[in-house]
Amino acid sequence: MAEIDPNINASKAPPLIDFPCDFAIKVMGKTHSTFAGIIIDLIQTILPEFSAAQVESRVSSTGKYTSLTCTVYVDSQLQLDDIYRLISAHPLVKYSL
């Protein structure tokens, strides 16, 4: 069994992302006429300046699913986590990465 080094403090690990930054969030769900608009509205509750111009949309070859790439400008990990929690909770969203 591996021993844990008491001299290593996980809270002092360098951040994986340097904030503030642009960050691409991939959101996937069943194709629906209001899907993109709903996702934009949700993100705007946290980032009011977010717009449709920051969204790329792609429909699957069968047309059953839509993938959105939303590029958000975030100031902190907390802000990014809040966006993920909000969009992941919506019933039209199947996955968010």
C-alpha cells in the first residue's frame, strides 16, 4: 500500500487553468428548436455579456443530436463550475464537457 507524503499539500498544487481566460464548453443534447437559445440564456445568467456569436453549432449526421461549443470568458474556477452546474442540470442537456 502506498504511503501518503505528509509534506505534500494538495491545496498548494498549481492551478490547471490560468484565470481569467477563454474556455470552450461542449454541450450536447437532443436536437430541439430552442436548444441553443436555452443554453445561451442559461450562460447569460452568469455571464450577461455572453452572446450567440460565441456559439458554434453542429448537428449529428442523423439529425438526432446537436453539439454546441460555447466559448466563455471566465474569471475563476468557481464561475466556470457554476456554468457547468447550471447547464448540466437542464433536461435537454445530455452531456457537457
